[in-house]
Amino acid sequence: MRAEQKLVRHGNATGVNIPRQILTHLGWLPGEAVVVELLEDKSLRLRRRTVDDYAPIRSPRIVYDEPGKVIG
């Protein structure tokens, strides 16, 4: 499936409209979060977010690698 679309200005951003038939075929919904990737050949890849796109949740560090300096 192919559709020729124009780039549209939205304030300081630029967007592309995705035809309803393509959204239905992909199972995507309006307002859903997607990732836009710039590839080495200067093309774009548009995909749904995955679990790997979220940063891992880490606990704050309490133990320091180096001892603190004594001022005195």
C-alpha cells in the first residue's frame, strides 16, 4: 500500500498525515505513541513503541565508588 502525502506545518513541528486505510491495516489508533527513526540512508522508519524504548527503572545509588575528601 502506498500513499503520496505532503509535509504539514504544526507550529514549530512538521507532520505527515497517515491515511485511514493504512492505520486500519496496521491496527494503529489516532493518538498512539510512535517512534520515528532516522536511518543511515536518510530515510525514516515509523513504528510503535516497544518495551525496549523505555529506560530501565533503577534505584538511586547510595554507595559511592570513591571515599569523600576530608576538609579540615
